[in-house]
Amino acid sequence: MLRAVVVVNLFVLAFAVLQAAPGDFASEFLAFAAFTEPALMVSLMILCAARRPLHAMGYVASWVAVLLFEVALAWLFFHIGRGLIPGADRMTFAQVGFLTLFVSACTLAYFDLRSRALHPAIAEARIQALQARIRPHFLYNSINAVLGLIRSEPRRAERALEDMADLFRVLMADNRTLTPLGEEIALARQYLAIESIRLGDRLRVAWRTEGVPDDTLVPPLVLQPLIENAVYHGIEPAEAGGEIAVEAARSGDSLVLTLTNPFAGTGKADGNKMAIANIRERLQLHFDAEADMKSEVKDGVYRVTIRVPYLRSRP
Amino acid sequence: MTLAQSEVPRILIADDEGPARQRLRDLLDEIRESFPMAIVDEARTGREALDVVNREKVDVVLLDIRMPEMDGMETARHLAGMAQPPAIIFTTAFDSYAIKAFEVNAIDYLLKPIRRERLLTALGKTRAAPPVSREALAAAANMPRRHLSVHERGKIHLVPLADILYLRAELKYVTVRTAEREYLVEESLTKLEEEFAEAFVRIHRNCLVARAAIAGFEKNAEESESGWAVVIRATHEKLPVSRRQQAVVKQFR
């Protein structure tokens, strides 16, 4: 807001300098400002109030809306101001309208550029905020399962706690840079080891990842949340359990990760949306349009496919 | 079994996860001193729990909410229809929806991992408190049941929703019609309509028909004020459509 005031006033000053006879530019500036300042204040207030609908309009539409609004406001103030401010009638509405349009467009462009310049920082903050969050359901159920093991199978209980510690170490680490696929798989296996305590032989996993080297780079925590989804929506609701299949394959310049699990419900997997949206957004922040993610339910099988650029970590 | 043992509360553990059942067993063993009880059996699904209840006398069910095939909510609703229902103590690790619903409807539950003291308190309460009402359970449920339960001679008989052709209200009961036979259930047709809005459609003040059971429509039907009747698949019965519900005919044709 303050920036907008400063920017517009700089323009006013510049016009005053251009218009005024030598030595007279201070009064010219004041005349200009008397005309511009109320219009500026009113327009800022209205735009501020309308920021939500404007935001919802999308990029181009909001630009057009703001510019039209400014011209309309200028027309209004032009007619009010003509009678009140001496010397204001020196300009025609066409001139005022054009200047308004010009100044508004410049101001908008300035803010646009500025937000773009700040974008990487915003993106990074968003990656951090989007870091996969583990389901509380998993945490409490796992603790409960370990408590159930402590007396009868203390060794297994120990292993489970060690796996949990490793898993949470990764979840709470700084996960902004790409990570080797091998590490993602190891993490997913630890997660599955914890889940299999609760689910026993209901949880079966088929890994088909041999075709891709372990040092292929993927966004961190891209696999584990998907497998967690598969367990929650595919395995737990089935009395006999089922198989989760994880596949990694290279396809040209892309790495394709595919995960399938049985899914008895209808096409809408409600609880899924959060995790899927989270991963989709992280993929976009890492790779922009070069990555994509699809999910579908077909014949009782839920399939999610992720395509990312094929990258290897440099030794 | 001695006489004294037969009089202690009989507990059923229902949870699909082995370690969770083991944990409850450990805890119950520990509090046996201060709360004498017998563990009747363990169940891995809601359906198994109902089987146990049909087979043996059960006073208290420790009932996990999230179980495969039939979840704890539905199981509890079938149990609550019994003439002498067992007390139900829900257990859950994390289910924000269920917990909120339990709080609103004053239904007792235990959070996993369960503490010994909390379990003891909950068990203690079951001796005095009346069992949870069907209405409270229905209000707390967020999903339609997958079965209706018929209670005959103290046994729970489940009628899968998919088998039901139509539901017809008569005086105090609702007749449940399947291809094979009819059952009587003590439910309100209006509540059933709300719960199963997706699968059933109202064709008359006293009748809900399964959408999947509609074979066709017949015009100029006798005893039908609108002139239309629904023809039911499998039984070929013709059910009158009231003038008020006539729009149904258009919707399906």
C-alpha cells in the first residue's frame, strides 16, 4: 500500500516537472497532487476491500478489472475536480484517462515484477510447509502396537521403535533438496516394517524398482506418503489385506514411479486428496511443468503414477 | 467354571490388529484384581464380534472403531438393537470425526494407547450406566450401515443392504423385503430414507424402493392413485406409486 502511494507520487512529481514552466514546478506539483491524491486514496481503499474477489478472478482478468476501475474513478474525479481545483481544466479527459491508465499499468507491473523476484523464497517456504506430514492415525496406532509387543516380543518392540526413530528423523529433517531413490525406498521399507507389526500378513508389498539405479534423484518423501495412503485406504479396510506394488522405471528422459493398491470403495477416495495435493504441489515446486502426477481407480485397483525428470546424483 | 466366575462381567475384545488385542489382554489381566472379569473371546472384525455375541453371553464389548468389513460404529448399532445389549466401550487411536461425534452424543470411548486407569474407570461405569441408545449411535455415525439387523430370539441376523428390494412401513414396524423372504425391523422409515438416500427412493408415503431393484414401471395399475406402479425385480411385485411421488417415474424412465 505504502509502495503504491510512493510510486504514484513519483509519477505525479515527474509530470509536474515536465509540465511546469521553469521555477514553477512546486505549485504545479501541488495542483496535480490535489487532483490525484484523493483519487489515489479512494482507489486504494476500494481495491484493498476488493482484493479477495480480484484474487479469485485470475491473473489477466484482475489486471483488466483494475485498469478499468482506475479509468472509471479518474473520470469521476475529473468531473468533480474540474470545478474545485484551479487550473484543472487545462487537460481534457482523454489526457487524464490515458495518464491514469499509464500510471496504473506501471504500478501493477512494478508489483508484479517485485513478487516474481521474491518468488523463490516463497516457493521454498511453501516446500517446507508442504513437507509430508505423517497421519496421527499412524503415530498412535504404532505406539499402541509397540506397547502390545513389549511383554511378549521385546526384541520386535525394540526394532519397531528404532524404525520409528529413523522415520521421524527423516520426516523432521530439512527436506528441500532432491534425494536418491535408494534412500526413499529404504525409508518406505522402514515405514512398512512398522505397519506390518499391526497388520501382519494382511500387508504384502511387491517392489519392482531394480530397473532404475539407486542414485536416481527424486523429491524427498514422495514415496512414503503414497504408501501410507495405500495402507490406510487399500489394506486396512480389507479383512484379507492385499498387495501394494511399487514400480520404478525409466522412460526416455523421465523417471516413472507407479504405485497400485486394491481399493474397494467408489471412485472418490476422500482422505486421499490431501496427500495427493501435497505431493502434486511439491512436484510442481521442484520441477514446474516437467513433472506430473495422475491417479485413477479402475477395476478395484487404485493406481497413482508420478513422472519426474530423470536425474542422477553426481559423484 | 465355578459359580463365582460365571457371574463376573464377560468381556469381548474386538480389534483387527493383533498387538492391539494383546495390549488389551495384558491390561485386563492387570486389573483383574480390582475388577474381576472374564475374557470371552477376541474378534477381528465387527462381523466376528456379532458372531461371538450370537454364540455366547457378552456383557462388555471393547470395540475398535476402524475395522475391516464392518466397522465399530455399524457393529455397535446392530448390538444396540438387542433386547439386552452388551455395554460398548469404543476404542480408537485417532479419528477426529468419531471423537467429536462421541463427545456431542455423550458416548464413552478410550483413546489408544489405552491407560490401565482409564480402562478400569470405563469398565466400572458400564455396571451402572444404561447402554448407549440406538439414537445416539445413529446420530454419531457418519456412514450408512451396510446391513440392517433383525433380532430374532435374541440373535442378530444381518440383512445386507444390497439384498433388500424394498422397505415398507406397517404400523410399528418396517417390513424388509429380500428376494427370499420378509423381515420385520423396528426402525423409522423416515430415518431409513435419510440414511440410505443414495440407494433407496421413496415411491409412496409408506414405501422405499431400492433403486437397483426397480425392473420397470407399469401404467394403469390398480390400487394406485397415480396410476403408476413400480415393478420389482426378482419378485415381480407391483408397488403403487403415490401421486406425490409421481416424479420418480420420470426420473427412472
